Amino acid sequence: MKPIDIPIVALGPGTQTGEDEEVLSYPDLPREMDTYLPPPLPEPETLARAPRTLDPLQQVLALLERPRTDTAAQSVDVTGLGGEERELLNQILGEGEVSILLRGADEWLIQESVFAGVWRVSHPASGLDRIEIGSIPTAVLEHGLAGARRELVAPAEMPPPGVINARPLLAELAGHQAAYRPGMEPHVINFTLLPHTPEDLAYLEAQLGEGRTLILSRGYGNCRITATGVAHVWWVQYFNSVDAIILNTLEVVDVPAVALAAREDLEDTAERLREVLEATQ
């Protein structure tokens, strides 16, 4: 049999050269991840001038070590602490990954400490100031989601030009939102994997509206979690180190999991807080 000459054409990365060569580009991913670092502790003589500083932390530790089967929030009131005691308490607790703002006239300020699942919660209007221990502070569930529409209804009129996929997505959201009950598995729509236009996102934002609760999680890059004006519907957006969005989703859920402290987090926190309190003795 006579051999047949078949030309071999090199294909693949590194085989194309010249001005017309296409270069694969990947989005920048977060390069750093926040990890637990023990908080800086006050000097013994400083603590001696503010003897009540450690009392709330002892109460927090007792709550953490109490046998439990859930992660519902429990609280320790620190309203009665003096200025220096409060300052030292905040120094020991430090600032963790998650910050929460409940917007509006009835504003709540919430900051997770370096101990996962231990939160500083303040309500400036009433002067309330407390430490909460749990997966998420009760203010988020009781006040941050108040006023949201109980039902999502797609408008009958046609959307503006440029809207391509928003209407079926809105119908999908409405169905899952109507069927959702607390504790159910979340339903997620991932725009990073779906064809959509800027007009689609603008249309969805207009139909869903804006809720009170804004959450920022800085565990791995930045994650911005925003309650919409519809109950149980959240925007969850991840950004890289140059603030470009790398993951954009809508979730039907009580509170997105990225903002929650797990039971394992609370167990680790009990051990870490015990070590800190022992170091202050």
C-alpha cells in the first residue's frame, strides 16, 4: 500500500504566534483569605482599671459551652459597661469577616468578632448594645427582613428593549419564592452561567426592589449580600481583588449560607475564647 502524506498542523496553546494570536484571559481571583488571628490583649494593669471588661466574655463562653442542638442566637447585654471597659471589650473581640447594616431610620449596626459566631450588635436609636452568639443575629431576622413583600408577581406589560431572559427568570423566582418555607434548601440562579444582558439585570433589580439588609463578608475576597424587597430573595455577589464581579447569583433562602456561622464555627470559637480568657488571668 502506498503511504499517504498527511500534513500535521500544530494546534493548541503555544502553537499560534504573531499579531493575531489570541491570548486566553482569566478573571483575577482573590489571592488572600482571612484566617483566625488571636486578638491583641490589653496589658494586665489596663484590665485591672476596668474590672468588668471580662465579665461579658465569661458569660459568652458559658453560653458557647452549654450543650445545644441548634445555632439560634443568644445574647449578653453590655449596655452597662463604661467607656474604657467597652473599648477594651471591643479590642479583645476584634473585627471578623462579616459586617451587617440594617438600613433606614431604625438603623442596626452589626459586626462579627474574630470569634466566628460572636457578634457585636448595636441599635443607636435605643442605645441597645449587646453581644450575640449564634449563626446570625436575631436583628437580621426580626428587623432586617421586615417590610419585604410577601409575594413576587411578574408584571403583565412587556419589558423594555434589551431585556431577553429576565421574564422567565422572574417567573422561576416567583414560583420558588411562593413555595419556600424557612429551613428549606436554597434555590440559586447563577447569572455567571446564564446568558443575560445588562438590561436583564436592571429589569430584575427594578422588579425585586431593595431591602434593608446589607451584608459584607470578607472571608475569601469580598462577598456582598443584599436583601431584595421580596421576602427570602437575596442578591449574592463575589468580587475579586480589583472589585470586578466574578460570581453573581440570586438566592431564595432565609439568609445566604456565606453569612452564617456554622455549629463547627461555634465549637472552634469556644476553644479559642477559652484560650484568650486563660491568657488574661
